[in-house]
Amino acid sequence: RVLVTGAAGTVGQELVSQLLTFGPAEIRALDNNESALFLMNEDYRSRSDFNAYLGDIRDAPKMGSLARGVDMIFHCAAFKHVFFSEYNPFEAVRTNIIGVQNIIQAALGNGVKKVIFTSSDKAVNPTTVMGTSKLMGERLITAANVINQNARQQVSSVRFGNVMGSRGSVIPIFHDQIKKGGPVTVTDPGMTRFIMTIARAAELVLKGALLARGGEVMVTKMRVISIMDLAEVMIELLAPYYGHSPASVALEFIGAKPGEKMYEELMTPDEVPRSLELADMFVVLPAARGIYRNIDYSYPGDTGKRANRPYISSEEPAMSKKEVRDFLISSRLLPPELLPESRKMEPVPCVS
């Protein structure tokens, strides 16, 4: 039995969809978005292994009740938007920190075997309320393994970057702006980000669950994209489709939002010496290794290779415009009319 929090969100929905292919005894889908949860429930109404629950991770008693009889929790619920977190820091704390604590207590109190917390690359050297709250979430998750000291219960984090196509992400925003004829608002021409698709994010959360030993942070490898290049490629592809000349769609540079960085990082310099490198992710081991000495941090596919740099988006090679174009098409991030079924796309490799 699996509990997914934030199940009606972009990654949550994809995670539920992928989990159902494995034939679980039950998936408990929790979200506080009534409308989205209703629609999700309609999609799965014929399935006896899916149950939707309206609730909030801030409600500790509710979490305790939902965790009863559960084998695994995927914690995807979050207050995720940087802008709103800056202006509503108390709400960010209640959701991203106290909410995580509620999940941990519910899991440990009910004997849940594994908890996977979905974090963000914004937790690395955070400059925003959202990033700071996600870092605190990671630390709480790691510490839960010391509080519990039950080898049969494992609590770990998966850290990834921008999920392209998710609600509120830059691609839907650019799409709507281009549809209207512009302007397309770009924060800064030099801004870069680590990116991944919704499906890839869910796949790596599931892989993290298989690999987790307890207390570590699994960091997914991702490609780097220039936000400026993304805007220009999307204008080139979409403007004619909506009856506009690409040259007529203006770019407007609006400057960074409060706390927003020009680049993102996968890990801190402090984390690099204690990070293992696997095929498609890094594993950051706990800093206080002495108190985690009972945990065997060995992983399938570990060849002994170690991370040798913190991986900063501004210092890694960005995708070319052709790669950006192919990524948008092959990942089905554009209108169906622009997705030729016969086109063969090579997958974009991860950084290594």
C-alpha cells in the first residue's frame, strides 16, 4: 500500500500513473486541491486499488490516520513557488517544514517501511524561502533515520530541478505569451536551469525508492538549458502556429525575482566529497557519518566513481538550440499539432 501526498499535482499525478502499472494493493492519493483531486478520482473511478483523500499535510492527525497500514510514502506535496514563498514565509514553513515533520511522525508511528521526500535543487545554497524550507525538509528527513534507528524503516530524499511542463513552470507561461503575440518575459538572458520532463521526474523518484538506504539525498542528473534559448526556440516553433511572425514576438527582460539565482546547483562544495556517482544520479551521504554507521550505503551500479564538482548550471554545457527544439518535441511539451508521430528523436543524455 502506497500513500502519495500532493497526488493531484503534476509530478504526483504522473507518479500515481506509473505506480499503478506495478499493481499495488492500494494507492492512497492525498491532495488539498479539491477540483484537481475530483478530476483525478474520475479518471480512476473504475479501479479498486485507487482511493482519493482530500486533506492537508499540515493536519498531523489526518496524516497519522492515512499512514496506517501503508508500506511506502511518496511525499510530493509542497508550497513550491518561489514568488509566493517569499511573500508568505509563514505558509511555506507550515507546509514545507512542519508538513514534512508530520509525514515523518506519521510514518515512524505507523511502521511505514519507506518514505521518499521530493526536494529541489533550490535547496542547495538557498537564497529563497522556498529553497531554505526545502533544505530544512531534507535535513528533517535525514534526521528521521537517527530518531527511529529501525533498519526496517528508511527515510530518504530525492532532489531534482525544474520539471518542464508542470503547472506554473516556464514552458506553459511562454506558450500563453506567444499565443497572444508577446511579449515573452525573460528574467535575464544569462539565466540557466537544470531541467527534466514530468515522466523522467516520476521515474527517478521511483528509482530513488528502490535505491534508498535511509538518510541520503539522491540527486538526479539533468541537462542544462538557457532560458533565453528556450524562449527563442519556442517563439520560432509556436509563433507561426498562432498566426504571428517570429520576428514580431518581442522579448521583455524583467529582472530576477526576489532571491532568484541566475543559476542552480545540484550539490554544495561541502557535499561533493561525500557524494557517490551512479549512472543517472548522485547520492549525497549524511554529513555526520558516525551516527549513521549502522546503515550500509552500497548501491547497485556503484563503480566507486565519485562526484568531482558541485555541478552548477552556469558552468555545465547548455543544450544547443537544436537540442532544445528536439527536447520540446520528443517530450511532447508542445501542442499535439506540432508533434509529428513519425519523427524519431534521440534521447538527450544526462550530465556526467
